[in-house]
Amino acid sequence: MQEFTRRRFLKGVATAAAGALIPRALITAPALAADQPGLAIAHIKERSQMKEALRRALDAIGGIGALVRKGQTVAIKPNMAWARTPEQGANVSPQLVAAMVELCKGAGAKKVKVFDRTINDWRMTYRLSGIQDAAKEAGAEVSFTDDRKFRDIKIPKGKVLKSWPVYRDALDADVFINMPVAKQHGTSVLTLSMKNLMGIAGGERGNWHPEIHQKLADFNSAIRVDLVVMDAFNIMVTNGPAGGRPDDLKFKGQIIVGTDRVAVDSYAATLFDRTPDSIGYIRRAADMGIGTMDFESLGVDNITVG
Amino acid sequence: MLFFLLFLYLLLSTADPLHAPIHVPLILRFSLFAALTASLAAKTLILQYWPALLLIPLTLLLGRVFCGWICPLGTTIDASDWALRKFRKRNADLGKARALKYYLLGALIIAAVFGAQAAGWFDPLSIVTRSYALVVHPVVYAAFDGIVGFSYRFAPLEPLGDFASSASRRVLSFQNPITEQPAFIGQILIALMFLVILAAGLRYRRFWCRSLCPLGALLGLMSRWSPLRRAVGDDCISCLKCENICPTQAITGEGKKTRSRECIMCMDCPPVCPVNTITFARKEQRRPAEAPVDATRRGVIASLIGGAIAAPILRIRFWQRKGKGNPVLIRPPAVGTEEEFLAKCVRCGECMKVCITNGLQPVMLEGGLAALMTPRLVPRAGYCAYECNLCGQVCPSQAIRPLPLKEKQEVVLGKAFFDRSRCIPWAAYNTASSPGKQHGVQWSDAFNCAVCEEHCPVPGKAIHFSRYPFRDGDPQHVINRPYVRLEECIGCGICENKCPLPGPAAVRVTAVDQTSPDLPQLYG
């Protein structure tokens, strides 16, 4: 009989708590509706049209009702990493996050959490990005990602990453929505939805940069994403991912919505005049079966708003 | 007590975002002593110290009420003296040591005239702010952090953790929660200095105020014109109750006489008088009995000479030789020349408290005695955030100038340089092309890193890549070797901070003189 020590007690409680949460086996989210296209692209001219664009794009792939049910907890992970203003385009447009929060609330979500593990100081980033205020106003809970709220997960399919700490609220939510902004990136070539997922990774993420493509694919293979909403209103074509100058941005006026993250990223790559398979992590993620690079096979619905 | 709460409130408000209705360095700017020595040493009148001027009429009218009622160090000492009362047999007599503070004041003023300013050592407001900001605050942080950490280990306690976490951030203004509690180099030395001052309470009450405080000395000298004085009536029975309760031993002559310069107007003595004969009244009405000053002429002259000798000693810096700046002294934005900065900085630690990344750290001896406890950026600890200009806004003495964000973003603190024998893309290239491995090394994504390039906040980036094609000829196999565009680099240090290498970063920042950040001619 082992001695009953405090350490053992704490360990036991922690294990029991972890066990109580049902592991989510399904990594690739199914399409919201079998008979509808898997990818919707809304074309807009102004940021004020984002709400309308998001609603119509979601309707085109099956509707928010097919994703969020009454009483559920939704976690939204926008790209809110840099202490930059919305005009600088380094983070997702606050209007888009607000629209997503409202739609989830409208669908009956009990709680909508918005968070990112920021790169610059979180308070400054949350504030300057405009997302904190916009999301709060829309009814979300905007919270700081405390280092102790990360939980180690196993990455069974991982080739380089075998396990990594992940933010609890992202893992435990009923619905997890990834909201990236399309940007150029020095090491990974493009920051799209799969790269945006680094914002729920704990630990020393800088270590990912050598061999970043495989690590991103590995990480994605273990994280379930139910919906990707990509902001391609302005894409950042140079000096990404932080940018800073208006010249770094290029107007595209698109909101890309889909459940297959590889397909969304593949389509987004074409906005930068790249083929999906020229981006290391997209190719590897497709190889690992996380999604398909052939986004057209899912059916693409182009919607013009306004 | 009220002022102490104000002090704490302002200290906690010294954080991002600065939203206190009162200017946060207000209390620090009450220090007439720091105002005087910083202005003398910098040879400019630091106008932002105007609140210090309020002490002049205050003291001329009411005596040392600042010491008794406002000074947060005084309040702290009262509290610790109270806590130590069981260990203190009686409030021991300081005797001639009382005069030390006048000698110190004289010496420090002369030293300031010769350009050496030592407010960091002796200004009570500097000491108390620094101690609370760099020692007490992190300790309280650790306590809260413990609650949060504990709560997050048990699912049912999580709401408590969330509460403590948000309370600690909102109320206690903890600034660097991502890594850990704010930590400061040499914290223990700053703590020791503070504890020694408090520990004197084992023998003496208000030891600091009675024997050393140069601000107290200054106010004491001014209080000689104050009309409000302690006066004792003829019916005094010399019971010595007032003498025993007086924290500063301002009462002498069997309870009948007063050392007005020592009296801090705490008003503790009238209530203990059994015959109710102690009053604080205008001196025309009742002639108070005045005890003589303790300072001697010889002592004053010696202290002035001492100050003049101390000044050059304090100022000796090995890197003062022309053209050779100290590479580790990366100063916050924006400061003047090193000389001017050392003259103005009162070492209060406000900038380090407010620094949102915890990157501003106290200098220990790496800058010579003169630079002790001044702030420097330690990029590995935290970088200078591009969108932040808080340090200039909280600096009481204008050693760090308050700049609008746009201007602050152009201040050059230093220049980054690469250590190619450590940097991953450079070292990987070396490995890949070293003769022994000529044919063995295959292409790997691990050759590329460039975290530094990703984080560079300068629009257009100060870190760029030279693209080196890997020898296997595959067009996708390119090693991106980072280099610094020196003319763009502002030395914010985020590259050094974020470099994923363990130990020293492969990209490091070396300080430059902010007043002439131009590249050396060596670069052509």
C-alpha cells in the first residue's frame, strides 16, 4: 500500500478530472450538410458587410443550426496575436469575430469563449486588435489564456510532435471554431487556418519553427476543428505575419467558410497565387488525411453580398 | 493612512492601460530632495517636479506634516515599528546621530552640484516606490499565483482560479502573466536595503526619518519658520509620557522642550498628557521651548567636502572612455545622453513596474556604481513593445521622456546583430556544407527558423533573409538566412526575446547612444 501523500492525492484528482472529459476521437469535422457545398466564399466590399456575408456563407454550407445547438459551449480562436490595429490587418477583423459570436448566441449557445495565446503582450493585443471590445459587446467571454489551463495531449499520428500542451477551453468546448486571417509568413510561407491553431498551443512555440511544416500538420492531426472562418478581406502579402504598413495588404474582399481546414487553406493559397501543394504543411496535412487539397471536389459556393 | 492608500493605488495603476484619474508619478514628484538633486545634477530645472514645490508652503505653515502624514515610507516604518514593538525595549536614544541627516543632505547636494545624483540611495519616495514595485508587488503576485495554480488543478475549483486570475490582473495589475510573476534582477538586494531600514525598528522608532532621511532634513530645516509648534503649559508634571510616546524623540527637557525640526506633527503626544497641557498652536500665542540644533559647523563643512569627494567616485565608469558605450546598458525610450540620464533618474523603479513585458530591469554593477538601480532593457527577459510608451509616462523626473507613440517608435535603443555560429539557419548551413558531411546531409525543413523575422515589429521589417539555395538543386529547398538591416533596426529586442535557442539568443541587441544612433563610419 502506497502512502497517501498530498502529491498522490492531487495527481489522482487531476487524473479523474481529465478522465471525466470524453476524448474527441473525430478530428476531421464532417460537412454540416451532405447535400450542400463544403466551402462557401462570400465576396464583400466593406467590413460592415461581414455579418451578412458570414450568415449567408454559413447558410450555404448547411447553416449555423447544424453546428451549434442549444446550451452548448462554443470556443472561438481568432487570430488575435499581434498588438496591431484592425487597419494593419495582422489580426482577424473584429467585425467578423463579433458576427460569429452573435450567430452562435443566436443558435442558442450557452457560452461563447474567445481567446488567443498572443505573441505580444495579451492585454495590449486584445485591446488594440479591437476584438476584445467587439466580441464582448456581442456577448462573448473574452479571457486570457492562463498558462496553467493547458493540458498535455498525445499526438498519435505525429511524426515529429508526439505530445503538446493545448489550451483546455479549446479542447473542452462543444464546438471549436478557428478564425484565421490570410497572411504571408517567413517560415511557413503562409499563415492560414492550420498555422492559426498555434494560438491554442502552450509551451515554447518558437521551437516549432525548424521543421514547422511537419509540426503544424502533426499538431492539426490531433486537434478537432468544427468550423473554419477565414478573413481574407485584406490579405497580407508582404512582411507577414505582423506587417504594419498599408502596402503590405492587398484587398481581396472574401470571407471563406468551411469545415475542412485543408480545403480552406488550399483555396486561400490560391489567393496568393500559390498552389496548395507548394505549401509544406498543406501537403503534409492532406497526406495525413486531415482534409483534402482538392477543394473544388467539396463544391464551392461563391456568394456576392451587397 | 489615506495617503498611503493613494500611494498603493497609484502604484497599482502604474500598469497598462494607464487609466488612473491622477497622474501616477504624483507622489514621487512630492520629493523636494529628488527634485533638487536631479535638477542640480542635470543642470536643468525639471519642471515636472512642480508638486514638490507644494511641500514648501506646507512645511513653512505646518512643519514636517509630510513626514508624519503623507510619506509612504514613514507610514510603512510606523507599521513595521508597531509590528516590532514587542522586540524593542524602548525607543533608544540616537544622540548625535540625529545630525547625520543634515550632513547627508549637505553632502548629497554638493555631490549633485558636481553631477552625481544619489536619490536612489537616499530619497525616501524613491526607496519606498522601488521596494513596493520591485519586491512587495512580485511577492503578492506569487501569493495570488499560488491560488490560481492551485485552483486550476481541481476542476470544481476552476471558477475560484478564474476569479483570482482576473482579480489579480485587474486589481493588482500583474503585467506579465504569460511567463510568470514579474521578476527583477537584484530583487534581493533591493529587498535587503528596504528590510534594513525597517529592521532598525528593533531599537529605534522611525530610525530612517530621524537619522538619515535627507528629505526629512530638508523639511526639518524649513520647519524652523513654521508658526505651528508644540507648546507645553506651565502645569506640566514631567511625567515623561509624551517623551516616551514620541516616535522621533522630538521631546526633551523632561517633556517641556521640543526639537521642532524632529517633530513630524504626528499628534500622538497631546492625548497621552494626563494634565492636558500639550497644544499645537501658533508660536505667537504661546512661547514654545526650543531645543538647539544638533548639527555642528565642523560636521557640516566635513559633509560638504565629503560630498565633493564622493561625486567623482560615484561617477567613475570604465566605459566612459570616448566612443566606447556600454553595450549592455540598453536604456528605455527615450533618454538623453547617458550622463544626463544618470543625473535625472531617481531609481524609483516606476518604469520597471510599468514595463509591460518585464523587460526593464534594474542595473546592478554592470554600469558602475553610478548606474546602480537605473533601468535597462534585458531583451531575454522582455522586449520593448512597439505599441507601448508607458515608461516615459510614469517617469517622475523626465529621465525617460514621455513621447507620443509615433515618436517613441522611432527611438533607437540599440542594434541587433546575428551570432552566425548559433543561429539555426546559419549554423545548419554550415553543418550541411561542412566537408565531412558533404554527401550525407539531406535537405530538411529544420534548416529554417526565422522566428526573429516573424516578430520584427518595424514596418517593412529590420530583419530580412538572404536566400541560399540548398545544393541538391530543388527550387523549394532554400535556406532563409536572416540578417539585420541596421538602418531600420530600433533595438527593441523582440528578436532576442523570441529566439527559440536555449541560453543566449543567436540574435542579440547591443546598446547605442540614443542621441546619436547613427551607424559607425566603419560601415561606410
